[in-house]
Amino acid sequence: MNGSNMENEKTPLYVAFSTQKGGVGKTTFTVLAASYLYYLKGYDVAVVDCDYPQHSIAGMRKRDAEMVGEDEDYKRMAYEQFTRLGKKAYPILCSSPEKAIDTADDFVTAAKSVPDIVFFDLPGTVNSEGVINSLSGMDYIFTPVTADKVVLESSLSFAVAINKLLVRNETCRLAGLYLFWNMVDGREKTDLYTVYDNTIRDLELPLMRTFIPDTKRYKKELVTDKKTVFRSTLFPASRMLVRGSNLEELVTEIAYYIKLK
């Protein structure tokens, strides 16, 4: 791994949310998991935004900061939160898919306090050697999938390839790739999901127990008229909005798989 920091011998976990298809939620889950673990659970976190060239998460941080600067309620919330935590917002590092590991390693080596976990928002492709090298440098990959046939086929072909190339390769660092259902219609999964679950099982791919319902709150950023927060780089998701979202269950299951102490 990454060069070890002299002050702190712990080795951070490198965890990616990665999919071949856009619009499935990898950026959203990167932010939600990072904010939940950092602001609510007290873990030290960094995020590497590999969404080149638009850098969506860095853009979200900029919008969050502008909203806090303009709105007195958010300003008060931020002041109270950061005073209580005794630390600043978690760092967001802009990179490219090919340079993701170098960006994280350089940050960890220079950091006064080594993060417990570094999250990567990483596009999934098996057609780029640079991206494959970055994926092979992860400890764990989490891939959101939806019941859209095109998205699912693309996601499964990516997962099968990564499992074969990297997870089962003992020379690689990658310890596991896990799929989870996103944008699930209704409160209960239908027979269609049972068929897909069986397909995933037949491919010997790990599928998480937690599924994410199709709800608009996953698209909700800071807005001036409502003081509830869901997707933000400066605050954790509001308790009221977390209820019924399965976010808490998802992050708890992720923490279990990555053996987060």
C-alpha cells in the first residue's frame, strides 16, 4: 500500500463506488457514505473525486459552501456542527480515474492525520488499463445496480470481469466487490428482483441484503426554503429523511464488509 505516515501507522481503507453506467448513483452514495461516517460516526474520511473533467463532488462542495455562506440557518448549523466536532469538513481531492491511487497515496503520505477510509467516485470500465490499475488498488468496490435491463447487463459484465481479473487474483489488493439494488420500486421487491437475484447468485457475485428504495430524497441537495438535508458534503443526512431511506442500513452493511473498526 500507500506510503505510511510517520505520525500514524494506520493504513486507510480504499473504497470505491464504481459502475460502468452513469446515473445509477455512485456519486450520490460516495457523498452520503462519506458524510454519514465522518459527521455522525466520527471516522476520519477523505474523498477522491475521479469524475473527470466535471468533478461532480467538488462541484457539490462548492454549492454547499455557497449555500452556507448565503443562508443564516445553514451558517448556524455549520458553526454548531464544526465547533462540536472540532474539525473541518472532510477533504475532497480532484483526480482522474487513471491517477486516483496516486492522488490518494500522496494525500495520505502528507496528511497530519491519516484517514480511516478514503472513498473514490470511480467510473467502472474494463477497457482502460489506467482504470483497471486504479480498481486493483482498492480494498473494496461497491456497485449500485438498477432493474433496468441495459444498466443491469452492463453492471453485471463489469462485476464479473472485476471479480475474475482482480478479486480472485491473489496478487491484487482488492478483497471484494459487492452489488446492491438502487431505485427499487415500491416498499417491497417484486418477482422481477427474485429472478435477477438468482442470476446474480448464478454468476457467484455477492449481493448486499440492503436495497435502496426509489425516492426523490436521494437527489436532494441544500436548498434555501427547507432546512432538512440529505445529500451534502458539509452535513450528514437529516434524521427525518434517513428514516425509510435504508441509508443507515446500507452504510452499516458496508462498514461490516470492509471491517471498519
